[in-house]
Amino acid sequence: MFLSSLFVAFLPVLGAICDELANDDVRSGATSHASSTSRRYRHRKDHERISRSPARSGGRKTAPQTQANTDTSGNTTASVTPANTTVSPDSSTSAPVTPSDNSTAQQNSSTSASSTDVSDNSTASQSSNTSTVSTPVASGNAAAPAAVMGLDSSHLSHNGLSLGFLPDGGDAGGTRQTMADINSAVGQVSSVYGWYGQAVSGTLFDGAQLTAVIDDVKASGAVFQPAVMPVQGWKGLTSSDNSQAVAIAQVMKKFTDQGIPVWLRFAHEMNYYQTDGTYVGNAADFKAGWAAVAAACKSIAPDVKMWWTPNVASAENYAEYEPDDMSTVHLVGIDFYPKSLQTGKEFLDTMKPFHDKYAVDGRMFAIGETGLGYAGTPAERFSWLSQVTAARSEMKNYVSAAWFNYLKDYDYQIVSLKTPSLTSDLKTFLAT
């Protein structure tokens, strides 16, 4: 009788053990899927390279660089460093950081924080170049969490994914747009605002292309996502000469000083642009430039989030270009313009392996720019947007996406000031 009672009591425990073994099998299968290699697609965007080229500002005299220094009491002072000299940011400026959840920045997602000094060595306290983030939300239908790297949960989103745009610059055949125009047309406030600026080697970066839109950025309330492109060389972006890195950080500080969240896409699509001549050099040059800019921002503009965004490629190519110190990376993402839509899973199949490998240790995943890589119909554009937003349910650290809203060699737009029906279609999409 005693043995019968003992057997009956043991049955629930045996069932729980079997269930756990089944769950382990499911998780193992997901990991196997995540290791698949994504396909390479690229749509050439000449406006990034030519239309906004700052070459017309060439010949500007090099000016002394003002560096912000923060003491342990939190007070900030300025010191002047002659141009073309190396700035060694003070590692004592690091401040404790509370890891955040859905952050698209270089951060740790766990509840314990570690910090990085300016020499890129990991230390016990984290740099103030990271901000508080909340725990990732896995459900694609959940509301976007508040204060994720500056994202506002009340702004434009779909399936819990924060959405925004790169407004048409009007310099590639389309009509100039402001974010105020887009927000008015859509009837909602965009979450993110992308823009381009070229940093020409040998000429200190003044950020004129970026500061030209600072009022529109500030009024929009969006997270600013500048893509700063180091063209014609890497002068001033090395460990021995960081003058260009300092200049870039000082421009970013103009935005953060006004309370604008900044995610810096430094040398975006580096793995593609070094093949077509837009950027020179090789992966080692990019890595040195990244390290210099990350260190300068940490010292001068510590609220800036560094965002690593290669062009869609193979896993091996991503690994070749990943920064040497991933603790300097707050956000990761891929720029992707599909050449066709066949399976309905192009986005997830391409992004998830990258997300699962790199959106870890507090780093968030975000799309810096996307659209169709061919002249598709409005219906095809919204089909792609549906893939872009639906993937969040499978990618827990995926927090935002920006649409390339240009009219140039063909129509990428999903918001048009001249075609109200297109904007109406977007509103219908957002309501579903």
C-alpha cells in the first residue's frame, strides 16, 4: 500500500521532467536555425555618396578642438586641444549604468552592469555612454517599452516596433521633406529620424549637413540617427591622430546638449562601401576609426549611442567587420533592400541569425534604413513593411526601424506629400 501511494505521488514529478526535456529540444532547434547564413542584397544609393557631398566645403582651415571633460562630481569643463593632435579621453568620467532592456545601443541587457573605459578595456563600472533600458518585450503585439535608448513609447509604432523615416532630402529627384511634413501627413509622431553627412578625410568635420536639420529634429521629438560617412580616407580616425573623431563627437554633442537622443551610425555599410570606393581601405581601417570615434564620443558626448550597421552580407563578412571591442557597440543592425519578395520570410530569415549573435549583452537591434531594392508597387512596399514589423515577435531585442522615404531612381516612399492616397494606405496599414 505504501509503495502504491509513493508511485502516485511521483507521477506529477515525472511528467514535469518529460516536459522540460521537450522544451530543451525546441530551444535546440531554434539555435540551429539561427546559425544559417543570410543572403547578400544591396541597392546602390548614390545620394549618400554624391548628393550631399561636403566637398564644396573643402579647404576649410583646421581649427582648435574643444574637448569636454567631466570630473567625478559631474561638472563639465572645456579644454582646447590643437587640431590634428590625439585626444586621450579621461577614463575617470565613466558613470555607473543601469542596463536596459530593449536598447538598441551598446549595452548590457542583464541586471548587472559592467563599464568600459576610454581605452576600450572592460572595467567594473560602465561608461555613461549607455543609458537605462528596460527588459526586452518578446510579443510582437506588445506596446513598445518606454525610454529605450531615448525612444518614446507614445510615438509611431506597429506591433510594438518603433517606426520612423529618412525624409527625402530633395537632392536626388524627389521633393524635400521635413519630419514635420511627414508627421503632419501621417497624423502621428515619428519615433526615429535618419539623415546623412559625409566626413571628408583631411577636412575637419563641421557637421553642417546634420546641423541644418537640428531644429526639425528637435521639434519632432524623434531619436536622431545620423549616418556619418568617412569618405576619401581615414585621416584623424586612428589611435595616433583622432582629430576627426573628436570633431565628429563635438557635432554629436550639439544635438545631445539640446536633449536630443542620438544613435550614431558611423561608417554605415562599411562592408559594402569599401568595395565600391565610397570608403577606402579595409576592415582594419574601419575598426580603428570606430574605436577612435567611440572613445571620443564617450569622453565628449557620452549620451551618444554607437550603432554598428553593416550592409546585408554573409556571417563571415559580418565577423570580419565587427568592432574589436564589442563593448563599444550599443546597437546593431543591417541595412537591407530586398531585390524580390518570394517567400514572405526574407526579413526574418536574413535578420534573425545576426540578431541572435550580436543583439546580446544589452545590445539592441534596429534597422537604420530599409525599403525595396527594386521599383515595386505600393502594395509590395507595404508587404515588405509588414515583414519588417512582424519580425519583432521572433527577435526580442529588435526595437526600431527607419524607412528610406525617397523618390529618386524610383519611388521608395510610403509617405508622399503629393500622393495622399499613398499616405492613406500607410494609415490603413498602421491601424491593422
